[in-house]
Amino acid sequence: MTSYASVASVPRLVIAAPSSRSGKTTVATGLMAALTERGLAVSPHKVGPDYIDPGYHALASGRVGRNLDAYLCGPELVAPLFAHGARGCDIAVVEGVMGMFDGASGQGELASTAHVAKLLRAPVVLVVDASSQSRSVAALVHGFASWDPEVRIGGVILNKVASDRHEELLRDALESTGVPVLGVLRRAPQVDTPSRHLGLVPVAERQAAALEAVAAMAAQVRAGCDLEALVALARGAGALSGTAWEPPVAATGRREVVAVAGGPAFTFSYAEHAELLTAAGAEVVVFDPLRDEQLPDGTRGLVIGGGFPEMYAAELSANEPLRKAVAELAFGGAPVAAECAGLLYLCRELDGRPMCGVLDATARMDERLTLGYRDAVAVGDSVLAPAGTRMRAHEFHRTVVEPGAGAAPAWGIRSPRPRVEGFVQGGVHASYLHTHWAAEPGVARRFVERCRAS
């Protein structure tokens, strides 16, 4: 069973928006950095399954960015996971996802920013892209503030405001809504971060430029937002009942080395996964498949998460010693858990370049985006779960693996169309699906036990 511990409530607020590309990441990241500069310990969080924004949050706050996903983990774990990440902090800033009321497709409010705000009993700051409107902003804000009476919008930040006159018109219009303006941000291209086929470019791939972008975001928020009012709003959050999540500790003797792929090509990982592995008796050692020619000494298990191997296919392929070491470990029966990018790396080739050759499959880039939550069931026994285990997952890629499933598939997916997916082969579990192990802590325990037995 998962372990829990009591925790005091932490001041908190949620940064939401009417739609994507309104400026949530700029405001949330800039606010985290600005408050950190003031000496506050800021706990950074992101609604949904996104791996990239938390990297910028970590850069801004100096703390690990964490996800709050009511679909992957279930609504009942949102507050405990929040309390776990925010323990010992002065304030928490939660960046929303998409539009405020947009959640899991066809499932109402589930996993939306509004849903998470209610679960956290946190006030919401609405970031509005005001670039193409004036008086209409009042109707938009009024609609969002009144749509769900359980969601408390405590203020609005106006983004991409063109001029002093534009600001005046917007402020005049919003007076009738009763929602205070807590910030006005001018258009500032220097805070933009580059994107590509799956969203923003991760911090690990542009460390110096990312630091500059975060500094620019902080400067913009400092200059344009009422930080005192925002902190006061966060301190007015209602008491958060319940206790903080903690990974269940297994009674163990010798710690087994579990190598976890990192570096620019493999940046997607939930912080709780390493915590769960450690609690289950693993010594987690991060390595970089782009540079390290051997796995860490004593490796008994391997975890290869998501990322962008397609951007580094030449470099990954050129590191032949590591590819051979991975294949030797996998063919020797050691536990290997690979998600999305890890699946591609284990294939015979990626875009025509040799990879590890653990799986008799090829991978290539594709124009079509595959995206969405998945309800998955383990088809057979594996190093992660016994047959029949049900897990919620997320799929997000522009690549294709052929064939899409092995003789022993990893998962059966119920919707949007029934299918099997992934590969279970010896100790290998490889799949496109991203899962959050906090929802099923037995995954980490089972994996470490297999490491000990291999």
C-alpha cells in the first residue's frame, strides 16, 4: 500500500487560461522565478501529462517540477501528490493545461485545470491573450468566472497588451466583472521559447538559452504583475485536507543498481518514478546514451523513458558500445522498462539508423500526431505488472513502429479503438504508452524485485 504522511497546507494558486497559447507558461514560470528571487521556496507544478514545462519550472524555482494529472493518477491522488511536492515550501504555483475547462476527451471536467483547482481548493488566476480585443474581454472573463461556481477566479492577468491606451480600455471593461486585474504584460518576443513537433524544446537541449528565457519571463512578471496581491491570493487558499503521498518503503538488503536514461535525448520522466524505485530498494543512477559508452557499473535493470531520440538518431546510432551493452543486458534477461522514446531506441533501427536491436521492429518519423489518454490493460505478465493490471496512460508521438506489437503485446487498449500495443520479450517491457507509477506503486516494487532475481 502507498504510504501517507500529514502535511500543513501550503499557500497556492493555479495559473489558467481560456485556451492554449494564451501565455500560461510565461506567467507561471516567470512568477515562480520572481518569487524565488524574493527568497520564497516555490513549489512548481503542472496540470496534465506534459514533461517539458516542468523542466522550465525547475529552472525557475530550483526545485523538481511535478505533474498533477487526475486521469493518470486518479482524482484522489492529486492533493496527496501536490502536498508531497510542496512539503516545506512557502508557496506553490500550479500551471494549468490547455483551456481551463478542457480535460480528458469525452469525460467532462476530468483532468482539466478547473478540476485540479477544485481538488486543491486553490484560487485561479486567468491569463487572457488580449491582443485582439478590448471591451469583449469583460464578456470572456465573466463567462469563465461564472461557468462553474466551485472554481474561484481570484484575478486576471492581461497578456500581449499593445499600449497604454489598450490597457486602459481593458481595465475599464473589466471593472464591471468584479474580477481584479493582477497584472498587465506587454508583448515581449524575448520570452518566447522555441517549439517543434511535440511542443517546446526541453531545457536539457538549450540550457543557456533556457536560462535567459526564464530570466526574461521573471523580469516581465516583476514589471507587470502585482506580486504582493498574487501572494495574498495564494495565502487565502482554503485548508487542504488529507495527507501527503509518500512512496512505500520496501524492507530490503542490498540495493540494486537501476540505470535510468537521461541527457538531451531522454528528458521525459516523472519525479515520483525515481522516488518509487529508490523506496523499493534500487540505487537509481542516471546515464546519458549520447555520451556514455557503458551502462553504470553493476546495472541490474534499465529504465528508458520518453524524449526525442529522433532528433539525435545519428548520435545515438554512433554510440555503438552503449547500444551493444543495452542489447547484452536485455538479452541476458535483465528487467528493461522502455516508454515511447525508449521503445524507439530498442528497435532495430530509427529512420534507417541502427539502434539497439533488442526488438525486431523498425521506427520512423511520421506526419501524423498520435495523442490522447488511454485506458490500458496488461495483456500478459511482465516485469512491470501481472496480466490483467489496468492502468491509465498517455500517448504522444509523431513516429511509427512497425510492427506495432510483438507476439506478446504489452498493453490492450480499449479506446478510441480496441487494439494491442507494445512488446513484452523476456525481461523487456516496451511501449508507446506513458504511465504514472504513483497510481500503481506495485510497478516499481515488482521491477526492483525482478532486478534482484535476474
